[in-house]
Amino acid sequence: MEKEQLLDKFIQEMTATEDSMEGIAKAFAPVAEKYRIGILKSRFVVAPTFSTRKGENREDVLFRATGEVETQPAYSITFHTGEKGTAIFELYRFSGEGTLSDDEKESLTPFLNVLFVHFGRFRMINAVKQMGMADLLTGLPNTRGFMAYVQELFRTGELTQYNGFYFNLSHFSLVNKRFGVKETDMIIYRYAEELRTFLQDGECIARLGGDNFVALMKKPRTYEFLEQIAAVRTYGTIGDQEYTVVVSATAGVCEIDDSIKDGGHIIDDCAVALHTARHIEKKPFVFSSEQIKERIYTEKKCVTDFDRAIKRREFKAYYQPKVHTDNYAIVGAEALVRWERDGRMVSPAEFIPIYERNGMICQFDFYMFEQVCMDIRDWLDRGIEPVCISMNFSRKNLSNPNLADDIMKVLAKYELDSKYIEIELTETVDDEETEEVVSFMHEMKKRNVSMSIDDFGTGYSSLNLLRSFPVDVLKIDKSFIDTQEETDRIVLSNIINMAKQLNMRVVAEGVETRGQMEYLRQMNCKVVQGYLFDRPIPHDDFERKMVARKYEIGE
Ligand code: C2E
Ligand code: CA
Ligand code: CA
């Protein structure tokens, strides 16, 4: 073949190939044959840059024919790459073929020029591919990179040697506030560098974005890794001052077995475990399990079914009477929700905590409040004098500055006197909340609505604090009633006495036995609520009992 023809063909074939070694070898074969060349080698030496952190120093055999070759290259040519690196191509002739003449070298030069141009193209394609797979800030793989890597491990059958992790940096918004966006990025960068040093062969950490990371670690290193991410020391700068930052992460862990086939599956399982760690168990890490997946599924369903349940009026107000210990008269009742869902009665313990967590509880509480107000209105209209009904309001409602007015609006809508309702709030867990509770109680006092502290004795309120509470009723938690502990009994009698002195009423809840009731009566606690008299009962049953006004209890 003529030289020009050979070059045209070479250009054509090189243009068609996309960085495949076979492609290059195939294109070069006729050239090698013509010039009796046994080996074509390339050597790239590129200094580290921002995009290629380790730089490049690689040697590749691009073409090899069978047969012995000389130890020294017959011809070598050096090019300069855009990043101030060098690319060297070397041609080795078969043993005994001697060196290339100057003419031959001159004829070969255009081939190597073409090769170099296409190498530039291949490297560009690779860089773009890698960019799509890497996180720009940290240089770690991104979601796509992680997926691709998992795919590769799955293909080679190595995936089950690893466990998956999804971790999120705790309190990172505080770091953001303190150091600003730019420096926070640098902290994340340093954090990633720190984690990178922990990696062993085959392990991988990827950044999904923000302060969310995923990782694959060899199974035996699971706990070591969890310990590692529990506290990573790095630093942030403000001005020219450096401050230590200890980054701690919360993690969801997925133990990878044969059932797991892709990165998406790993991320999903870990995310569920992470959610449980952060919001439910409040632990530094949680392992994914069937139980957890089931729970999250139920949670999601509770949330998605909410609107439908409201529309179909599936949330029912049940009533549990409060009874006077002297004459067993019904002196009040507590409204407790039951969800009549697909023919099954769902207990509030299954869904109230979920609505508490996602904030839907406030809407829910007002819905229940309206249901109860409608019942009271209906009793009044039918000439039945209702007892005072106590409503449970989640403390989440306290962040509503118009809570007191919103409650009054509902009472006004049904033209109800405030004496028919009482608001139960559970005890607080910290000082800040205590302030909110106290101010809300004052608001309600002004509006003549009675207030009660639920589950009293289990939370934060010291007896001393009670003096600042404008509260009408203390509901003593069930745990004080069903105990045999002497100390509990002492606390109980002190609560009752103190309440008396502060002019508060006391209601004991969870009274199940006659003995418990007698004991409470002796201690001067006059109102009890519990299974001894009734469980929370449906509207119609309650109405009947309320009209009768009294329990008969045999001696
Ligand atoms: P809670 O306010 O402390 O309600 C008392 C719980 O004790 C009720 O459980 C009641 O059925 C149960 N109980 C009453 N007497 C006895 C007894 O003698 N023995 C035993 N073992 N238990 C007794 P329930 O109805 O399952 O409600 C659980 C919790 O769900 C309530 O605790 C309350 O915190 C919440 N809840 C119920 N309805 C509502 C609602 O409409 N709004 C809000 N925010 N929370 C509600
Ligand atoms: Ca209650
Ligand atoms: Ca209670």
C-alpha cells in the first residue's frame, strides 16, 4: 500500500475508535507491517493538577506483534500535552531488522502525530466521563460514580464482601452558620481527604451532595469505620485563625447479601436505617433490618392515608369516663382517638408518635377537637347535660402563637361554654418549653379554659416548678398507681398533698383494681380514670353511661 493511502486509512480507523486498545492496535497493524515494527509504546507523564490530583505517569503497549524485538527503540518522539506534561511514543523493531532510516522516520512521523491528536481526544473523553462520576468539591465519586462502582463489584461477584453505609454529618448547619458557605465547603473537602486516608483497597466513599455520604467498607472493618466517622477531626478558618472542628456523622448500615444487586438498593436500605437512627432511635448508627423497613413502610402509609382518613371520618373520638371515688359518679371524661381503618381498630400509640414527628399532629388535634365539640353541641341540643371533656393537645401546638385564640374560635363556632372542655398537655422536657407552656396556660386561664398536666411525674416539672403553673388539674401517671414501690407511694402522697395546697385537683389514671382505687381514696385523691370502670368507649356507649351519670360497684 502506498504511504498516503496507508495514512488515510490510519486516520479513518483512529477517528472511528474510542480509546480502545484493540482499536489502536488494529489501526496501527498495517503500518507496523510496512515498517517491520514489533512494538509501539506510549508513556504519559503529567504533573498533578486540580482535576487529576495524583497526576499521571503511565506506560502502555499500544501495539505488539509476535516475535522478538530490539531492547532499544528504533525511533521515539516526544510531544507536549496541554497540562505541561509529556507524551512519548516509542517504536521497537523486530530483532535483527536494524534501525530506521531518516526517510522512514520522516514517513512515520505523521502517523505518530495523528496518534497523539487522538490520544488528546481519548483523554478528554475520559476526563468528561470521570467528571460525570465524581463530585467536583471533594473529588470523591458522586451518586453515579458510586452506582457504577457497585455495578462493577456486583459483576465480579465481590459485592458481598462489603457493607454499605449512608451517613450524614450531624449539626452541620451550625458549622455552616459559624464558618459561612465557602469555608464550610473547605471543611467538607478536608473531611473527605481525612476519610480518604482511611480507605483500603477496593473500599469506596462517595458524596451524594451536601453533607450526605455513602460508603462501601470491607465487612470486618464495619465497626472500625463507624468509630472513625463518629468523630473526624479537621479544622475551619475564620480570618487567619484556625479552629478545630470535630465532625461526627450518623449512619445507616446495610449488610450486603446476595439479595442486593445494585447501588440504589444499598442507598435505599441504608437511608431507612439512617432515618431510624436520626429520628426514631436517636443513636449514632442503626443497621437496616426487615423490622425497620416494615416500620418505615407503616409510617409512610400512615402519612399518606391521613387525608383519606379525615375525608372518610375514620378517626373516632372515644370517651373514657373520670369517676368520683366517693359515689362513683361520672364527673368528666377524656377524649381518646381510635382509627377505624379498613375494619380494624388502630390504637393511637401506632400513629400519634408519627404525626408528632412530622408535624401533622397539630392539624390532627384540631380535627379531633372539632369532632368532640360537635358531640358536645349535639348533646346540648338534645337536652343532655355533658360532663367536662378533656382533650389531648400535643406540645407541638405551642409553636402556634395563636393557639389560645384558635381554640376559642372552635368553641365559638359550636357556641360552647369553656366549662365543657379541658386541655391536657404532657409535661415538658426542658426549660425553654416550660416557658411556652406557662405562657399558654396563662392565656387559657384568662379565657376560663381549664388546663391539666398529663402523665405528671414522668417528665421535668419539679414540684417546686408547679408553683408557677396556673394549672387546674394534675393527672398522675399510671406508673405511680400500679407500683408496689414504697418510694413511689411516698412521692404519690406528696404530689397529692402539694396539689391540695396549691388548689389543684388530682386525677389518677390507669386505675385497674379496686385495691388501687381504695388506696387512692384514702390518700384523698377523689377522681380516678381507668379500666376498673371503663376503657375508652365509643360515643353511643359513653352517652348512655353519661346520662345514667353513675357507676354501680358492688361491695
Ligand atoms: P394518654 O393521654 O396518657 O391517655 C391515657 C392512655 O391510657 C390511653 O391510651 C388509655 O386508653 C390508657 N388507659 C386508660 N386507663 C387505663 C388502665 O386502667 N390501664 C391501662 N393499661 N391503660 C389505661 P390510648 O387511648 O391508647 O392513648 C395513648 C396515648 O395516645 C394517649 O396517652 C395520648 O398521649 C395519645 N392520644 C390519644 N388520643 C389523642 C388525641 O386525640 N390527640 C393527641 N395529641 N394525643 C392522643
Ligand atoms: Ca391524656
Ligand atoms: Ca396520661
